[in-house]
Amino acid sequence: MNEIFTLDDLRRILREGAGTAEGTDLDGDILDAGFEELGYESLALLETASRIEREYDIALDDSALADARTPRDLLEAVNARLRASAA
């Protein structure tokens, strides 16, 4: 299975798990925006990672999550894990 985790998937999971900070437009160009800039702190990102792990049946490395400063970083980490799981 060649499953890909997309920015739309991340947007949905962020909204479902942590909501959207007032004044934040997740539908805009957020790919390289910092999570803190978007209103998501460490607890919100832990919830997001937990939801991703359950939905995609993968385990994310703690370092991958800690190193993900932007949606692009998290997308790359999740997709790398999905590719590794499919191999």
C-alpha cells in the first residue's frame, strides 16, 4: 500500500485534535509556518502525533516529532515512516 500523508490530512487531524487557534487560517499557506506560530504547542502536537499513529497504524519516533517544527517537517517524518512500514 502506497499511502501518503498529505497537508490536508494534517489540517484535518489538527482541527479534530486541537482545534484551530483564533486568527489562524489553516487553509492558507502553512507548509513552512512554525507550529507555535500556528498556535500549536507541544501538547497539541503530542495529541496530533497520537492521532496520526492510530489512524495510520504507525509509530513515530520521539525525535521525529521533536524535530518537526513546521507542517512540512511533520509531513516528511510521517511519510518516511509510512514508506518504511510499506517496505
